Amino acid sequence: MRSTLSRTLAIATALLALAGCGSSAGDPGGQTLRVGTLADAPPSIYLENGTFTGYDNELLRDIARREGFSVEFVGTEFASLLASVNNGTFDIGSSTISTTDERKKTVAFSNGYSTGFTTIVTKKDAGLKEIPQFSGKRLGVVQASVQDDLASKKVPGAEVVRFPDYNAGFAQLRNGTLDGWVVPKDIGQKYLDQNPDVPLEFGYTVETKDTPSAFAVRKDNKELLDKLNRGLSAAIADGTVQRLHAQFFQTEPLPAELAPGGPGLPVPNPGL
């Protein structure tokens, strides 16, 4: 009896050890990876009927399928997302993350999967179309976003008000607490389309093609980074990126680099 029990425990221990090896950090094959994302930024990232979806997240699901791993999406605030990827709370960040040099100090980025514009949404007929006109105005931003950088560094004299998510800022713009709400243009367009009776419009708009959106991973997880880039390249080549872009961005043209046969949007990661 004791001998049989010992053999059983030995076999169980060996199986557990093998299972642990299969889910070790740096080997995303066959794993379920935790993905930090937002719930309120359509059409890129949002929650619909209890499921995280949007262009970014559906593309990541496709890449995961190609590369043999699964994803579990977890809602979070943008301000803490990159730190949570860096400390291992999340394996991947999926949140229309612009690939700035400053952010590359914290995480590594996949190649880019979209480009876009940043816009300042204002009350209709406010006449706020140029940066100098926003001096002395209250500008809302999502904390730690590229839009936070723009408002803080490129709009002299503006009072920057920071929020954890997009819905809060739109609400305060509507009630007059803010003069402008700085957001990615696609998010602003989606809000205007869904709320046609709200008297809002685009003010100042600037292209952000030099910092394409990409998935974030830990700087030491090159294997996962390679999987994301390989899956993304395949999704560009077979037209999946084109199809998803048309599904979620119905009024915006697909960047030529992301069309089938295109070179993609390479994102260099210093030191990797």
C-alpha cells in the first residue's frame, strides 16, 4: 500500500512539474495570457454584452489563434496599464497604445497595427480650431495617454484635467465643465455617431502616424514579442487586418502599409 501510494505521488509530482514547464514565463505557446485593456473606447477597445471586443482585441484574438495561445481580457485603467505589463500583472497590453520613445523605456512594443489622429472635441460652434485658441481653456484627457502629453506640452496656458476613462470626459464636456476633450479621432467619431443630438464637433486635429498603435509586452519577453509580430504579419498578408479595419473603422482608410502585400508598420525597440 505504501509503495503504491509513493508511486502515485511520484507520478503526480512529475505531471505537475511537466505542466509547470509548459506554462513557464517566456513560453506563451499553449498558455492563456492575461491582457489588460479598456472597456470604453470604441471602435478600438470596448465591452459589448459582457465581452471585450473592438479592432485591437479582435486582431489580438486572431494572432493568438495563429500562434497557439489563448487570451483572457481584463479591464483596467490606462494610467496603470504599462506598469502592469512591466510588473507581470498582464502579459500583453491592448489599448490603442501609441509607441512613444518614453513608453519604450517601460515596455517593448509589437509592430504597429494602426495609425490615426488625435482631435480635441468641443461644443459645436465654439470656434476652437487652432492650438493658441485653447490657452486658458479646460482640456480633459485620459491620464498618461498621448493626448495627455499633447495637452500638457503643446497647448500653452491650458488647464489640463485628467480622467481614468473616456466616458467621464465626454460627460463633463457635455455639461460644460470642460472646453475640450482630447481623444483619438476614431473614439471621438464613434461618440459623435452614437450621440447625434449632442451638439459637439471636432476642433483641432493632428495626425499621429509617427507613433503607431501596438501591443505592449515585458521587455524581457522576446518570445511573445516575436509571436505577436509573426501573427500580425500573417494577418496583414491574408487580408485579416484589412477586413477588421473595415469592420470597425468604416469611415477611415486603411494605411497602405497594412494592406495585403504591405510592409507593415515596424516599431523598433531599443536594446532588443
